[in-house]
Amino acid sequence: MSRTLKLVLPLVVLVAVGVYLAGSFAGASENDPPPREPVVLPSQSASPSSPSTGSSPSSDPSGVPVVTPGPVDDDDDDDDRDDRHDDD
């Protein structure tokens, strides 16, 4: 390597690091955004309990359907023992 390259290469690295550090310090000195208003969730008056007899177990009192997982179909698993291959 030439003597000029030995001097210029470290100088370029030092300038790049200096620019990075200057940008980091300048970004850190900016003002923080104003605090946000907290989100207040409405409280429920009735505590959740197990469904009573006569009510549908597939929905809760708010009318949102509840999904209960069913048994896994063993014929549709993706493992090395599959007879069907998608890359044919």
C-alpha cells in the first residue's frame, strides 16, 4: 500500500465516525414529543362468569362469538410421512 493510501483511509474512517457521532448527539438533543393522553377503557359492571344453563356457550354476554378449538385432523398434517407432495 502506498503511503498516501495509508493516511487517507484512516482519515476517511475517522471523518465517517465523527459525522455519525455528531448526528447522534444532534438527534438526542431534540425536544421530546408532548406526553399523550392516556387511554381509559370502560370498566365492566358484571364480572365474567361461567355460562349459566340455557345460554349459548358459543357467545359471551357482549355478543362476540367465542371460538373453541376442535380436535386436530391427523390426515391433514404436514410431515415427512405424507403420501401427497405439492412439488409434483
